[in-house]
Amino acid sequence: MILTSRFIFGFFAWLGLEFAAFVAVAENIGFSGALLLGMATSLAGFVLLRQTGQGAIEHLLASISGARPRRGDMVDGLIRALAAFLLIIPGFISDLVGLALAAPSVRQILARRFGGEGLSGAPRRRESPGIIDLAPEEWVSCDRPVETLRR
């Protein structure tokens, strides 16, 4: 019963925040501008959902043909679908969260956090050892042949 009352309270709090955000945007760009912006973000959500679905079909066909799916693809696709859903539903708070989830860097962080290795197409960055400070006698130029290097 407590979980249900918390859910109901959270839902109405979210609706209140969405209404306040709409009023704030409407005051700045006008009522019709706020409606057009809301429709534009919904359209962007449908485009993102379509791209996500096409990507899922391509991965399915690749899996059927014997290709091994990458570990983070499923989590990344789920996050992209959630971002598209948040863009489609009306409201500027949900649009901000959806836009953040649509960003590849945020998806990569979340995919790593929730069990994936990150985006499949993102280049893997190697950890650099940092700065190594050597005295002049501790290094030699690589222009000389290998035989002359001190060990």
C-alpha cells in the first residue's frame, strides 16, 4: 500500500513539474511556440524510435547470420528506446531527460553502469599511464639504432 501511495504521489509531482515547466517555457517563447516546441520534440522522439527499431532489426539479422552481438548493444538499445519514449510523451522535463539519454556519451556511461561495455560503435579509449617524469640520464633518443640503447 505504501508503494502505491508513493507511486501516485510521484506521478502527480511529475505532472506538476511538467506543468510548471510548460508555463515557464510559454512565458518565454509564447504559448504557440511552446506547443510547436513540444510537437517538434515528439517528432524527434518518433525519428529516434524508428532508428532504434531499424538498428534492432539489423542486429537481429546479423545474429541470425552468425555474427556475435556485442555485449553493450542490448543495454544501449534499451536506453535509446527509453530516450525516444521520453521525447514522445508531452512535457519539457521528460524531453530534457530524453535528450540527455539520447546523447551517446550519456548512453555509454549508463551502459557501462548497468552491465554493458558501452556503445558498440564508440572507440575504446585506452587508459594512459599519466605523466612520467624522467631525469635526462634516464632516457635516450629513439633516433639511434636499437643496439646502442642502454638497458
